[in-house]
Amino acid sequence: MSASIRTLGAEEAAARLDALSALLIDSVEGGASVGFLMPMTRAKADAFWRKVIADVAAGVRRLLVAESAAIGIVGSVQLVFAAPENQPHRADVSKLLVLRSARRQGIGDTLMQAVETEALAAGRTVLVLDTATAEAERVYQRTGWTRLGALPDYALMPDGSLCDTVLYFKRLSR
Ligand SMILES: CC(C)(COP(=O)(O)OP(=O)(O)OC[C@H]1O[C@@H](n2cnc3c(N)ncnc32)[C@H](O)[C@@H]1OP(=O)(O)O)[C@@H](O)C(=O)NCCC(=O)NCCS
């Protein structure tokens, strides 16, 4: 499947709320620790994306999606600009998600490359992320991120069991 990457504005994202929520629900139901516990509901997913869309409208977050001609949105990732005035060069990368039916085709890697390009264009040269997902760790290591270490028992898996989170950073240069 070939997917193209696009940065969505707030209005476009609001118009795609159904697809964005379906993407998030699919990952949580697949067992990913991305901020939610089972049962995952449409209401929780919609509330999450509405906050993201408000941040996009406020200019503090970027939302990138991967789209295929056949399915529409098959993946997404976010860039969250650091708020403190002494971190104008830093951003967090968040919620790398690919539909289970579209995985293992390179979309995760492509989204990460695109979010780095977006960060650099916005002058953000120090990126940070955390993950509890082994597949995601392999994406980050392939795309040149540095593993800092694991924070034990940081969060819960969707089924309520404790999980570590692993911190990564990447320094970008022009
Ligand atoms: C982590 C995640 C985004 C990866 O997405 P993805 O699109 O499957 O990632 P990629 O396709 O780039 O890479 C995945 C694997 O497919 C392989 N692959 C890529 N293209 C391939 C192809 N054409 N043929 C066969 N394998 C391929 C990669 O080498 C990689 O292999 P590995 O896992 O053995 O290292 C996805 O698993 C996901 O959404 N997980 C749930 C949400 C989550 O936990 N996200 C992380 C939040 S921090």
C-alpha cells in the first residue's frame, strides 16, 4: 500500500474526526499503551482528538496523517511544541499510530521521517518521545533516535497491567 503524508489544519482534522477516532480505537483495541484503558469508546477518542484539534488551531501542535487512496487515513503522528520560553528549539513527538491492517509496510518509518522534516522546518532541533511499544522502539531505532532508558511502571496497558515507558531523543541538524 502506498501512503502519502500530509499535515492537517484544524478544519481538515475536524472534518476527519471519524477516521482519526477509528485509528486511535484500533490501536488501543490492539493493545497499545497510548493513554487509554479498555473499554475504549468513541466518546473518549473524539474527546482526545478535539483537544488535539484545538491545539492545532492554537498553533502549539502539528498533526500529520498518512493516507492511502483506498482507505483514507491509515496512520498519524503529532509534533507538540515545548511550551516554556526557554525551550524554543524543542518539541515532543507523540501518538505514532498506524492501522493494524496497514502495518509492516513502512508507514511508521515514513511518518517519523515526515515529522522530523516538519520539526526542522519549524526550528525544532531537539525532539523527545516515550513509548511502551516494542514495534515502535524498532521504528525509532531505525530512524536514528537514541534510547535513554526505561521508566519502570510508568503507565498502564489498556488491560490495566503496569508497563514501563522508554524515553528516546533525537537531535536534528539543518
Ligand atoms: C509502532 C507502529 C506505529 C509501527 O507502524 P508500521 O507502519 O507497522 O511501521 P513500519 O512498517 O515502518 O515498521 C514495522 C515493521 O515492518 C517492517 N516493514 C516495513 N516495510 C515492510 C515491507 N514492505 N515488507 C515487509 N516488512 C516491512 C519493518 O522493517 C519493521 O520490522 P520490525 O518490526 O521487525 O523492525 C505500529 O505498530 C502501531 O501503530 N502500533 C500501535 C500504536 C503504538 O503503540 N504506537 C507507538 C506510540 S509511542
